[in-house]
Amino acid sequence: MSRRTTAFIFIAFIFMMISAVISTLMSCQHTAKAEPERPTALVTEAVTAEPQYKTYTVKEYNGLVAVFYGDSTRPVRITDCYVSSLPEEDRKKLMSGIQTTSENKMKRLLEDLCS
């Protein structure tokens, strides 16, 4: 094969690979938008950087019980437990937020609220 033909095939291969990567990325974005807003798993993990301190706040988020780091406004976990299904006393506590200082305490609190 001539150098020209080899160069043409190489460039065509590169464009095909770039097209495949772009196509894959676009389909991932489309799939992410098509997912329902309401979580289907018991606990959904959100992508956030973990702060240096370990204070968890369990409170209401869009009608569901959720976990936040400290005073953050972005949840790190969202349960499928509806606040409206809880006793009045628990709902009042969740509106102001229940703080815990360890992951184990936070998990026990979620278990108590959502079981």
C-alpha cells in the first residue's frame, strides 16, 4: 500500500473511534435524563466530596428522608422513605434535622425511621 492510502486509512480509523466515543457519551447523557426523578432503591448515593468532619444531618428532602453532611444543602443519600408516612413527632424532628456524629448512628437512625 502506498503511504497516501495508509495515511487515509489511519485518519478514517481515528475519525471512527472519535465518533464512537462521542456516540457513547451522548447516549449516556440521554439515558441519565430519561431516568425518573424519584429514587427506586432504598438508598441512592450522590456524588459529593466527603468533608473532613463527620457530622450527618438526617432531614426531609423533596418529601423523602435524606442524609446530608453537616449543614450542606445537597444530600449524600436519599431513601425511599416518605416523610408523610412517619409519625408526627418524627416529621417535626426531620423538618429541623436530626444530627448524628457517626456513620453507624446515622445508619441506625435511618433504619429506625424507614423500617
